[in-house]
Amino acid sequence: MVGPPPIPGEGDGAASGGGGGGGRPLTVTQLGGLIDSALREGLPRKVRVVGEVSNFKERGHWYFDLKDAGAVVSCVMWESAARKVVGAGGGYRPEPGHEVVVTGRVEFWARGGRTQFYAEKIEPVGAGALDLEFRRLCEELKGLGWFDPERKRPLPRMPRKVAVVTSRTGAALQDVLDTMRRRCPAVGVALVDVRVQGEGAAAEVARALGWLSRRGAALGIDAVLLTRGGGSKEDLWTFNERIVAEAIVRCSLPVVAAIGHETDTTIAELVADERCATPTQAAMRLTPDTAAMLEQVDHLAARLRMGVLRQLRHERERLRSAARHPFLADPRARVREGERAVDAMRRRLVAAVRERVGGSARRLERLSGRLERHRPATVHARREAQVAALSERLAGALRTRLERLAMEVDSAERALELVGPVSVLRRGFSCTLRADGTVVRSVSEVQTGEALRTRVLDGTFLSVVVEGQAAADQLAREGAAAAERTTQKRATKGRGGKGGKKMIVAEPGLFDGE
């Protein structure tokens, strides 16, 4: 920003009313420029201021006052810077009464005539910082499921002994002991003395819970009561530490937490298996009320007595009804009825057995007959008879076949003798052969003067052809006549043969083949 314009008439000795030294008066703009320049030159560029937030308004931008016992400063934080505070601070948003440290610059707003502090960064101090850390840790543990009701364990209805983790000198311990002694003296109390505030207190509480988790069952401890009296947020911060919350979650015994007053809430109470508003309420939650238990016993005894009387009346009525029953009025009638039923069942049983035995005997007889037919000896004899019959049939068939074949052979033999060359020669025919051994079949096959060999029945002789033609005709006529006579004779013999059968044999001539 440029500096203020020079004051007109300054140093010229002009007299005027108003300005210091009797100079010319300043305009409002000039005065605003002087104020802004003085602020810029007289203050550092970045200023950190601690104070209490009041009159906080959010309209995109944040408008609030920062005050202490002696002064008030008007502050503005632009929307872009406010988003950074919310994002970087785990969702922190200043509220009236919070003590904060604000970092920014001081400027004069000429148009509004106000000097304002333009905040760039806001950090909570004291309770504000603790609230911010509390919310951050709550979000973390909620994401781990440590607040889920499904994770928490039920409390024992009648604990043998309760371990109280607190300070020996605290008022909360006396409240717990008095309440437990008054309600049920039979429940034992084991005191685990720890520091409940200050440096190292959280680690001491976590060690005590871990020791109870390991040794509690051996000591007969059934539950743990973690408590302390009221105090400021800083005094109760031990029970907002993560190490204490983790020890409660990992403890093998159910834990009841009662920290501070009813309006106080700690992370230890949120992760405990049950939260109570005060130490006295926690002691009442863990200790059964003797008077209430005696009253409950009396009530149960009365109910039991009424139930027994009601059952007795019911059974007495049943007994009277049973006495009026015919069976009890005349037991012999029931016995006779049973005897009749037994006799009827006996008769039915005997008949059924006889029927079953008869049927089985008939079935056995049928099976015996079937078995007799299929005995090996019977089957063998039947098969032997069949083989003998078949053998006789086969022998007869063979004999018949052999006789038929013998007759056919004899017939063939006779036919063969009739057509054979020897038979022809025996009838007076002869066979003429040329010198080369070929049979003379025709007169045209020989020549005059050719030497021939003639075969007759008892031998052969040589001859010479003198007149071939005349001799050939004569021989042909004689041979034809002889052949005709032989054919007629054979035909007559065949009609008078054995069995009345007619056999015709074709007799070839002497020279029909070799």
C-alpha cells in the first residue's frame, strides 16, 4: 500500500484551525493512510496473539472477537484460511470461551473505519487443544470398533470378587467400599492402588489392568471397577489416553468404568464394557442387593409353595378319577378281558403257523420234485437213453446208406462192363490200329498196302490193306447191324431188372473213343 499523500500547506506557515502546530487540517483518507502506515511500520508482519474467543459468527468467512481481561480485538478469517484450519486441525472449529493462539496481521480497514486482525491460523490452547485431541482419538477408536456394543462383554450377576483400580487416597474408593459393603458383604474387594492423574499415571493404570487380565482368574476376580472422583478436564485426561483404552479392550475380565462426575465423559468409559455416571452407581451395578435378593427369594418361595399346592390338588383329583375308573373298580374283569385277547391271539397265531408250515411243506415238495428231475444221476440216465436211441437211428441210417451205395456201385460196375472195350471185343468186335498206334475210325484214314494191327479178344494180328473202299463199306454195315442187336438186347435186359427198376444204358460204338 502506498504511503499517505503529503499534507497540503505543511511547512508553509499557513494558519488554519484544527491541525497540530496550526497547520492545514488532514482529510479522512489522509488520516486513514497515516494510521495504516503506522500499523505496518510499527508492528511485525506476522503477529501471534493468545486470547479467548467471543462473538463467533460463521458466514463463509469467520468473524469473532479475541479478548482478555484488558482489551478486545476484532478478528476476521477468510473462508480459504478457515477451510485449512478445519482440514488440518482434525475438524476443529472455534467456539465462544475457547482459548486460542491466532497468527495473522493487523491492518486498518479504511472504508469501515476499523482496525482488524486478519487471522491466518488458529490453534487451540488448554481445554481447546484437549477437546481437539479427544475428538481425534474418538474417531480413531471408533474406526477400530472399540466402541461397538457387540464387542463388549456381559457383567457377572454374582461376582466372587471385584478388583477396584483407583487411588487409595481418593474419595471415590470410600464411596465404592461403603456401597458394596451395604449391598452385599459377601462380594470380596481387591484394591489395586494407582495414580489417577499426573505424568505417568496412564501407563500405571494400563499396567494394573494388564496384571489383572493375567492374574485375575487365579485370584478369583470376576470383574474390574476402574474409577476416580471428579476434576478438571486436565485432571481426567489420564483416562483419555490411548494406552488406557487399549488395556481395557485387551483385558480378559469385564471392566466397568466410572470417571468423574455424571457430566464428564472419557474414552475409558466409552471402551469399557459398561459405563456408570458415578463410582457409587458402578458399585451398585457390580454388587447384587442383598435385600432385593432376599425379597426375590421370598417371592420365589411363595411361588414354589403355590405351585406345589396346585400340583398336589391336581394329582389328588387325578387319583380320585383313577379310583372311579372301571379297571380299578373290577381288576379281574380287566384280567379276563386280557386273557380272552391272549387266547384269540394264540388261536390266530397257531392258525397262521399251520398255514405257514403247510405252505412251506407244499413248496418244499414242489422243489423236491424239481430237484429230483434235475439230479445228475437222473439227467445222466436220461441222456444215456437219448444217446442209445440216437446211436440206433444212426446205425440204421448208415446201414441203409451203405446198402444203397453198394447197389449203386454194382449198377455202375455193370454199366461200365457193358460200355468197356473188353466187352465190345468179347462180342466179336475188333480194334484196328495204325503203325503209330492211333485208332482207325474211317476207311478214308487208311491207304492201300498200309500195314495195320488188329486187336481181338484173345490177341492181335497184322494185316495189309488191299481194297480200302469195299472193305470199309462191308465192315460198316456189319458193325451197324451188330450194334443194333446189342442195343435191343440191353434194353430188354434192363426192363426185367431187380426191383422192377428200368435202367437204360447208352452203349457207344467200338470206335467212339480211345
